[in-house]
Amino acid sequence: FPEKRPQLFTELTRYEPGDILRANCSTPPSRPRAELRFTINNMPVSKQ
């Protein structure tokens, strides 16, 4: 398992409905490989 938690970096700290969110999520190496899932308001975000 990874020694550290994933780090999420975003351009802004607050977003309004309709804003475009650009982010980078980085994880340290781990075995087994980390599986990340993203949600917004508890709704899954597509992989696109």
C-alpha cells in the first residue's frame, strides 16, 4: 500500500456551477496499484 495519500492539485480553491475544473492527482508508487475514483456531489465523474 502507498506510504502517502494521493495529492490533488486544482487551479482554484472554489468553483461555481458551470466552471471548468482542471486538476492533477498524483499518487506515490504502490503495490497493488492504486485505483482512483472521482465524484462531484456524490455523483461519479466520467473518465474523459
